[in-house]
Amino acid sequence: MTSGKKPIRTPDDLKGFKMRVMPQPILSAQYEAWGASPTPVDFKEVYTALQQGLVDGQENARGVS
């Protein structure tokens, strides 16, 4: 998780936070459980979404091979 607005150290830091998530229902549910406002954004649009303030931060899970 990254954010240019504030440090994210605990789940409480996510309360009310607009967090970019990959378009997956399970990730949206996870962030809702933490009190965040998950916003599904395709990876190629992350930079623009952050720049325009659509989201406050982003999660970017690495694939496992």
C-alpha cells in the first residue's frame, strides 16, 4: 500500500480513505472491512486516478509465480 497523503501503518489509518484496489470483489470487501472506501481502478489508470484525486492511495499486489 502506498499513499502520498499520509502514512498507512495500521488498518485504522484506512478509515475513510479512498483506496485504489484491483477490480476484484474480494479486495473491495477486504478494504471495506478495514473502513476504507475501495475504488476499483485498472492498473493502467492508477497514476491518473492518484493525480486527479479519484483515490488517496493504492494497493498493488505482486503476482506470485
